[in-house]
Amino acid sequence: LVVNEILTSTTDVVICASQLPYSWNGETYTTTGTYERTFVSAAGCDSIATLNLVVNEVMTSTTNATICASQLPYSWNGETFTTTGIYERTFVSAAGCDSIATLNLVVNEVMTSTTDVVICASQLPYSWNGETYTTTGTYERTFVSAAGCDSIATLNLVVNEVMTSTTNATICTSQLPYSWNGETYTTTGTYERTFVSAAGCDSIATLNLVVNEVMTSTTNATICASQLPYSWNGEIYTTTGTYERTFVSAAGCDSIATLNLVVNETLTSTTDVVICA
């Protein structure tokens, strides 16, 4: 009696996932495992074939990186990156299979903010982010944001100065009262009024007022009748009296000249004489 033993064969296979499906003895396989197939040998006996299949999966790794723009460029696996994005690189592992590395890169840009301020000089100093400012200008301050990155704040400051205007007025008393900005004035002096400009700030108007008084002159003249007519300021006079003439002075105002004229009449005397022969 001859007993034919069962014939057995074993196949050990290690492959990469990228090589799937794996074909063996007319069948295909896609996962790690031990597989058996039974055949009938030439002697008419069972023959058992065993497949020990190992599928090396793709190796993956993920790097999550959040950086500030000031830290660019970012280096990873021999490459440099400058913008937010998802990046992949494929390598060959020690087992000869693909290894996929993924980079999730977030670049936090510089945060900026701008403050536009228009104020009056009377509101100075102006406080902003812990500092004080007194003049028109553009100012920047750099902070560290909650993400640990630079944050740049800009202040555009406009300081509206106090607006001033001056009015110089020289008038005659005959022109009084003098009206200016809704007020009336009657004497020489410097006057100020404060208004609010279109920008909401103080506007100071100054009036320098000079009131030229009436100029007067008096001429006292006592003459004899034999000196008549008497000439004064282009006019002639023949009798005692007080006379006035009004002129315009160099300042454009009235000038009053007065003449007090006394005419002494000719003195006469009569002597009557009676004598004896």
C-alpha cells in the first residue's frame, strides 16, 4: 500500500497597497490575510496551497502648522512655502511603498487697523493706544495679536487749528455806532468774538477799532473896524460874531474850525469949545 501525502505549498508575499489587486492561482486579493486553495494533484490527491499575503498600506503623516507672515518662508520636507494651503509630498518608505506626507499650513497675515480722526486744537492732547499726540500726522503702533503675530494700528490724525481773523477799522465819530459780527461798538478798542467754525472748532475774530474824534480849532480875533474885511479860511467877515466852518480832515473825518471875531468900532469924540474974542 502506497499512501500519497497531501501536498502543501506556501507562498509568502509582501506588497504595497498600490500594487493591489494581487493575483494568485487565478484569484485576486486586496487585503492582508492567509488564503488557502485546494487542488487535485497529478496522483489524484488533494494539494493545498497557502498564500500568506501582507499588504503594506500607504503610510500617511499630517503636519498642522500655523505661523505668522513674519515667519515666512516656511520650510517642510526640503521645500519652502509662503501661503496658506494644503500641500502633499509622496515618498518611498523603507518597505518600498508610498508614504504620503501632508502639510496643513495656515499663514496669519499681519492684522492692520486704521483710525481716522479730525479734532480741534482745543481737544489736544489726543490719546490713542496709550500714547498722546499733539500735531497732525500719521502714526503707527505695532502690537502682538492673540495669534502671536504682529498687528499694526495706524492713526491718521488731523488737528484743525484755531481759525483767526482780524478786522482793522478806522472810522469817524459821525459813523458811530459801528456794527461788526452782529454787535455794535462806540469807542476805540480791541474786541474779540469766538465762533464755531464749519469744522466744529473755535474761530476767533478780532476787531481793532479806532474812532477818530471830531477835530476842533478855535481862532479868537479882535480887530479894528479899519481892518475890515477880515479874511479867515477863505471867507471874509465884517462884523463881530462867532463863525464855524466844517472841513474834512486828513483822516476823512469832520474838522470844525471856530472863529470868535470882535470888531472894535472906530472911537469918535467931539469937543465943543466956546471962547471970547
